[in-house]
Amino acid sequence: MRPSAVRLLNILVPVKRAVDFAVKIRVNPEQTGIDLNVKHSMNPFDEIGSRLGHQLSQILPAVEEAVRLRERLKDAVKSIKVVTIGPPKAVETLRTALAMGADSAIHVEIPEGAPSPEPLAVAKTLRELVARQKEGVDLVIMGKQAIDDDAGQTGQMLAGLMDWAQATFASKVDVDALAKVADVTREIDGGLEQLKCQLPAVVTTDLRLNEPRYASLPNIMKAKKKPIEKLTPADLGVDLAPRLQTLKVTEPPKRIGGGKVANVDELLAKLKEAGITPKRA
């Protein structure tokens, strides 16, 4: 009896279009959020995972790691698919990921100016996308957080919805394709923690996982011919309407410069003027 063939790995990498990390953030005049009429690029934590290109600085650790896994595991990785939820301009982020080595992409398009989906809505959308993949998904690699909302919740929520293993804040990822096991080193307050996860699994990446590569000009040209499937939230049966309401966004108060004193007596006088008095033991 001939042994059954080992199913090859399929990797899904969610990426997000966010305000570029080098842009100085400003609150919009209505104080409902930040000014979005600025340069956007791929979220840095997603870039590390997919290794999408240094032109976006340190934006794509997740894409980068998916491509590195293919380089290490060779033919054991069948496909790397990237997905984003965003307005029409978000397709530029997908093209960058495709130029770095992803095979295909999915764009869940929302109207320009629509509010950014909240983590739970994103996780539910990803769950539906995973369910639609005919060949299945073995590994989801995504940034641990986005630099715009810093929520850091989507990966954990997706793992919970899918009842999959999860490893967060990964600084090293090794996959045994035959055993369908991922060994993940993650960063914790006390140092490092090593986890062994049975696939399928969700891994969220830290910036120290890797350094994304440059996208070469030939690969940038090839990326224009790679397929991008366009969907809407309605196609997936998900509701992206926000559950939270932002009441007001303001800039932090400007810091007042400090002063210098010549001696201890002057320091004590200044403290007294400020209403700071010593407490008796």
C-alpha cells in the first residue's frame, strides 16, 4: 500500500496599511482621530512576518518570515497568501508583499474614509477567509500589533475563534513540515520563552524576528502580474461596523522645559514656590 502524500504547507499573512512610521502624527481639526492625508505604508510588524521590503523600513516582519520559511523548507511550503482589509489604496500594500515573495493576495475592500475595522471584526473576517481556502491554511503569521491603534488583539482573537494553537511576540520561528509542528521563541518580560505548537497555528511577530529585505526591481514588476482576489465584507458575511465610539482625540500637553538652580537653597525655594513641602516622618 502506497503511503499517503504529505500535504504541503499553506501560509496566510494578514497585513495592514497604516500611517508610515516616520510620519509625525497630527490630530485632525475635528478631533475625531488623526490626520490621514499623509504617507501610508505597511504596518512594520506585518512586514517582518512577510519580509516585504526595506523600502517600507521595518514594516513587514510577518511577510518576511513567511518567505524565509519557504527558503528553509523549500518545496514543503506550497503557497504564501497575503490578505488585507482596507480602501482601494490598500492594494499597494499587497503589491509590496507580492514583490517580496508572496504568491497571491486577497483584498477585502472597504470604502475610502470608512473607519478602520476593530480587532474582533478583523479576526472574524480572517476566520471566514481561512474557511474559504480550498487547500486549507496551516499557519497564519501576522504582526503582533499595528502601529496605529496598538491593540495587539487580532492574532489572539483569531486563534480563539478557530480553536488553534497560538504563539505571540515571536522572535524566532522554526517549522517541522513533516510533523506539522512549529517551535516558537517568544519575548516575555523575564527573557525568552520557547513554545511548541501543533499546526494549524497563529503566530504573531515581534520586530526582532528578522530584518525585511529589499524588493528587487524584477520582483516588483512580476508582482504586478500576480493575482489579487477582491472581496467585500458582504461576500464573507461579516459586519465591520465599529462597536466602539471615539468621543475625542487630543494631543498630549506640551512639556514645559526644566530649569537649573545654582545650589540646594535655591532648589528648596523653587520647590516651596511650587507648593511642594516636605512631610514629617
